[in-house]
Amino acid sequence: MKNLEEPRIKYISHKAKGVYANILLDDWFKRTFEELPSSKRLLTLLLQELIPERRIVDIKYAPQEHTNPNPDKRGIRVDVEATDADGTRFLVEMQREPQDFFYERAVYNASHCIIRQMEIGEDEYDFPSVYFIGLVDFPLHRDPDRVLYRYSIYEDTDKELMTDRLHYILLELPNCGRALGPDATVLDNFCFSMHNMQFLEERPADLRQEIFELLFDAANIATFAPEDRIKYEYAMTTERDIRNQIRYAEKQGKEQGALEVARRMLSKNKDIAEIVEFTGLSEEQVRTLMPPQASA
């Protein structure tokens, strides 16, 4: 599998350029897809690409809070939720980091959306369709050229569809290896844009459809109101601090593990050169672990 983080075109660097915001951050994802005057149109265009078999004309935003009918159990909050004219619901979530039970979380969240539609005393289960749409900034699958995965509930043997009321759609943003190429789809280019937005100096020439005009306009820091710019700069400072803390903790963890391995090797009278080669520690680090008489 090729390294998806390596620059593929001249627009990309490994350092944020300060032209476009990182719209993967929670507040800025919500701002882009719900809070701006252009958000409804942008989200509609994305839904049309994801669900071409449906004719999505107009959407309305819905509250993101879902309380659990059982007061002792947890509810949920999704990033963006919208309904179509026929009541179809779209739950849109941005997930930046891998986590355990990601698929189970998708099922849990979609189930809350179904429960919310059922009125007390309702004995008919003819609820409108629910689409869980997850934008993930990490690869769940190993195909670097496939960004879209769709799931429904099927019978194991003959693949008969159990119900058309529940769907799961995943967009894997880093798997955009075809983006900006001759075979790129709108979704390939959309994933590329979302994944790399903060590193771009300009909108690539190939991205001229309306969905990209709206997306890049929403992320253009130069158009931010002063209070939004201050809020974003603070968010990015916090983000950098968190990343540095994570990297430091990871480094400390790896080093502590290497030191423990070195101690065990010393107890078995292994040569210093062998320990250095095996653990990646320096000779000086290894010698500090030795008893005074042994290191003299």
C-alpha cells in the first residue's frame, strides 16, 4: 500500500499554509456543513453524490441531540443531521481518529435516529429511511483508490435485502489516490479536498464544480469574520498543543519500553553493541542502566 501522506501534486506540503481552514475540526466541520448560508446547498450536493438513486431536492436541519428513552442510558450527539421532504434522515459525522467499535457506534447512532421517529403508542414500523454517513480521516480499508463504501442489511446466502430503511455510507478521506487524475470522480476529489484542505495554497484547477466552489469558499480563512478568525486561531493552537502532547507521550512510551528491554538484555549479559542495535537506544543510554562497577 502506497504512502498516502506523501505529496502527490504541487499544491501539497506537510505544513499548513494558512489559506484554508482545517474543516475536519468539530466546530469548523459544523460551520462548513450547517451554519453558513451556503451550507445547505453544499450538503445537498454531497448527499446527491453519495446517494444518486435518490432525488434530494431540499433538506432541513434537525437537532443533533438524541436523548435515550431509558433515562439510565446514554444518548447521542451527531455532528450534522438533516431531513429530506419525505422525512428521510441523514446523519453526517466526521471522525478524525481511529477508535474501537467504530461500526458498532454507527449502528447505535442510527438506531437512535429511528427510535426518535416512532411516536409513543405507534404500532406501525413504517418509518422513513435513515442514512448514517461517516466521513473518516483514516483508512478502514486498504485500497488507496477507493473512497466510498456502502452497507445495507442483507441475508447471508442469497443477499436478499432485509430492509431499505437503513443504510450506512462511509467516505474514507485518505484513500484518494485517484484524485485530480483522469479517472477521478467527484467523491475522489471531495475526499482529497477535505483531507488536504489546510495544506493547499489554492484550489486545484480541476476542481471547478459547484460543490468545490462552495467547499473552498467556506474554508477560505480570508473570508472569516474577525471573531471566527480569532476562534479558529485559538482552535489551531489548541490542536497543535494536543498533537505535541500525544507525540511526546508516544515517544516516552516507546523509550520506556526500549529501556525495559535493554535492562533485560543486560541481565542476560548481552553485549552493549547488540543491545544498541536491537533497541535503538544510544550506547550512553544503555551504559546508564548498568551497575556502577560494570559500567566503569
